[in-house]
Amino acid sequence: MEINRPEKKLLLRWCGWFLLGNIVLLWLISLKYTTVSSLGVSEYLTAKGTLEINCYLLVTYLSHLALLACLPGIILVPLIGCSLSRRYVFTVAIALSTFLACVIFIDATVYVLYHFHVNGVVFNLVVQGLHEQLFGFSSYEYALIISLVAGFMLVECLLAYWLWSGVVMPHKLLGMGKWFVLSLGICLYLSYATIVFSSSYEINRFFIDNARFLPFYHEMLGALLPQRNGLLAIERLQEKKFVQPDQIRKKLQYPLQQGLRCHVTKKPKNLVIIVIDTWRFDMLNPLVTPNVFQFSKRAWVFNQHVSGGNSTGPGIFSLFYGLPPTYWSSMEAQHQGPVLLQTLLQQHYQMGIFPSATLALPAFNKTVFADLKKYNLVGEGDSPYSRDLSVTKRFREFLTTAKKSRQPFFSFLFYDASHTYCAFDGFAPFKPVIKDCDRFALTSTTKIAPFYNRYKNAVYFVDQQVQADIAALEQNHLLDDTVILITGDHGEEFNDNHLTYWGHGSNFTRYQIQTPLIVYWPGAAPRVIHYPTSHFDIAPMLMQNLLGCAVNPSNYAVGKSLLDKNPRPYWTVGSYIDFGVVEPDRITTIFPVGNYEIDHQDGTPIRDAKLNLTVMQQVFHDMQRFYQR
């Protein structure tokens, strides 16, 4: 049903006021972003600089969120112009604004917990229906999300019909609305102009860093600048900016030397790698992991071991490749598997790959396991608990077949319940425990114990599964012929540094990257190794000591053998959105837009810190040397 010209004018007026109402709503929702303690505060700045930063943040907050709130107008105005019915326009307006409000609320919650915005990786996992494996929502959190959507929809409906019923009709309000819009336009100009015209001053870095708390700010500023990649150009005006080159299409030269010389022994040992997702370094103890702890007394324990990242993708990637996670995109685009697995295949190892969560996201099927033909991408079951049980069951079944062959075997077991502990409803030996996770309510003052105990209960369950795996090897008389590695892909933080960091994927402190490593080598005396090691060192040790490959590890990895005691001056670690350089006394985080920050090991900023240019030169060399020149 079409509308007449007078009603079209009223609808356009209503649309303007409806968008203004949503501006106020987004301002209120986005107050959650401002709870980040470091916002607008820096010990590097004078009182005048702090005032300038906070004035900039206020102007940017008001204007940028107003711009986001008006995005539905891009669709609504043409719909009204097409003379569509008022009911249809209302329905679309309410749906779009509800969606936008929910997105901002969820993003603000993610930012407060993890200090990054919902990004393409997270969005892709949710679209693929893998949100449970990413977040592990509890039933309470599901109910909260449903209530959230319903609540925002109700607010939008009330706003839409209240405005139509009378508020937009009096002409005396039109003048006020125009001044309101004009003021926001001026604020938006001042916000963007501040970034542009301060680009040659040191304070520009603080403007850009602080603006990261607002979603899509940098992207929208970059899109509005007339120059292509304009924001990137502004940031490069400062010598202190780093921008990682886009190497996705650049052809790899990996390994550097083809045809590795490996001496195959007459009776090669089997290899089993067991990864416990989200396994903190302090969770190898007789209370939480009694079985693994007992087994560690028969093995090598590396108690200063770090992963190659603070999340699953970088962690598993660094374990198998021995390379920084910055190579991920190239390996995935070119379907290049790791030298370690290629060598296992060349030496005719049987393959048994047993994941709980899917190996398709992150795309391990196109990277780590790209050379394998047949294996299960995901565990059996409809929950992390049941899928973990299936990992143990399928491994036992694999052993009964594998032991009949004269060929050695390689098995990869990947347990997930410790990652999705909010969705784990098994037994609870550690109490008090929160009945339902409510990560939307986590703050710097939240009591840690009930939340932490839920995580420990999940790790305790996985410990039993690992014990069952070891028992299966013993029952099949395979333990004396099998090298076993037990480790984690990354850690998990529970506001340990009192900086409001919860979970993982948000910084590179020890709570998010340090994880246990146990290596059982048949016939070798047990010992505890105190020197620092990393996931980058695992592939070199296995290549040399298990597979008999004498070539220098620098041919295919940036790490050394785990058994090499020489110091490691730094590690290049990664997440899904940035990467960091971890040195003994500092952590340098380099963000996607090119800026960086230097922190102490506890995550607090180092005042007047300067880059270690020698280390950074080597880091960027490591990030380049496996590409063809």
C-alpha cells in the first residue's frame, strides 16, 4: 500500500526523530565501554595533554555513536521515498535499530572482558554456528541474550509509536532537532580533524590509541578520508608506527631447503600429542590435574614454557610449524602443511587425528592438516563434554588397529571442555562454583573463586580423559614405544593482574600465553627443565630426536630444540587480531593499524619505553624469511 505526499513528509520527520532517539539509546548502551580503567589516562601525558585527550574522547563518543545510530537511515529514507506503507517502514526501522543496539551491547561486553571488539574471526565462527565452541555460553547467558534482544525490541517499538503519536508533530520541535544534528556534525568534524591535524605530533598516538574503545571508529575515519588507505598514511607519518606487510599473496619458500636429510631408525617410536585447550601454567598440580601431575613424574616437565599465542589458532599453529602466527594467512591461502607432519607422512606414520571442537575454524584443515586426506574434523556429540568423551573413545579404538601394523603411528588429541567451561555441567569437586556463567557482569571487583572453580572443574574432567589415554597405551603395551607430549594451546586469565582482563585472546601476559609442557620419552630419566622454552621449540626437537632430521631447525622454524639450553631473547606471539614480542623484561604489542604499546610483564605500561631496535629488526626478519624474494 502506497502513502500520499503529506504522510511521506510526516514519515521522513518521524524517521529523523526516531534516529535521534536511537542516538540517545546508543549513548546509554555504550557507557559500558567507558568502564575500561585505562581510558583517557596515561602517565606519559601532562595535565594539559590529559585534558585534551578527554575532551577529544567526549566529542568522539557523542559524534561517532550518533553516526552509527543513523546508519539505518541509509535504508529507511529510500523506503519512505518509494512510498511504502507506514507499517512496513516501522517494521524495518524497529528490526534494524534492534539489531544495531544488540550488536553494540554485545561488542561493548566483549571489549570490557577481552579488550578487543567483535572481529571478523568471531563473526565468522558465529555465522558458521560454532559460537558454542568459541564462547561456551551457559543456559543463563543464553536466556540473558534472548531477554536482551526482546528488551531492545520492546524499547524500539515503544519509541517508534510514541514518536508517531505526537512528539514529531509540533513544528516547534523541528528547530531544536536541527540544532541537535548540527552540533553532532560539528563534533564529528572536530573528532576526525583532531586525528588528521595532529598526525605530526606525538599526542596523535594517544588520540588513536584511546579511540580504539569505540567500534568501527578507525574504519569509518579511514573510509571518509579522501586518500586511499588514508588512515594508514596518517599513522605512517610517525616513525614509531609499525604496519605488518600484507603477505597473503606472496609465495612461500618453506622450508628454505627442500629434501630434508632424515635417518629413519629400524624401530621408530610412536608420537602422541595431547592438547588441553585453555590450560593455564599453574593448573599442572596434584589438586586440579592429579593424574597428569602423577604422570609428569615419569617425564620431562618444562615449567617456563609459553605458547606461540594467546588463542587457539596461533597456539596450535606455532606448535606444529615452529613459526610465528603471522604466517597463518599465507599457509592457509596456499594450503601449505607443516614440515613436521610432512616428514611423519614420508616415514609412513599412521595418522589418528581426534579433535573435540572443529578443525575447520580456525582452518586447521587448510593449514596444519592440509596434507592429510581422511580424518574427522570434529568430535562426536552435542556438547564439549560428550565430544571430549568421544576423543578418548576413538583414540582407544585407533590403538587396537594401529598396534597390529608394523608402521609407527601419530595421534593428535585435542580436548575442549576446559575451553568451554561455562557450558560444562559435569561434576564439581571445586566449590563454591557459579551455577551459571554471567560474563556480561564481570568487572574488576568480581569475586574470582566461583568463576575460577568452574574452570578448574572442567580441567579436572579433562585430566581424567588424559589418564584414560595413557592407560590405553599401557594396556596395549605401547607406552614403552611412544613419545607423549601433553600441553595447552594457550592460558586463561581471571583478572590476575587486576587490569580487568578475563579469558584469553586479549594480551600477552603469562596468564594468557604460558602453559604446561610434559614430554614423556621412553627410556629417558625424568627431570624438570627450568630454562624458558616455547611451542616454537617443539617441532625442532621432534624433527631431530624422533625423526632423525639433522638439518638446522632454522631451515623450517624460528625456534630451537626444547633440549637446547641457549637463551631465547624474545618470542613473537600472536592472537587473531594483533601480535606481540615478548622479551624477558617487557611485552611489545603491535596492533593491526600499526601503533604499538610497551608493557611490563604484568601488563602495566612502561613509562617512556623505547623499542628494542635490535630485537625488532630480528622479529621482522623472522616474519619475512620464509617468503620468496
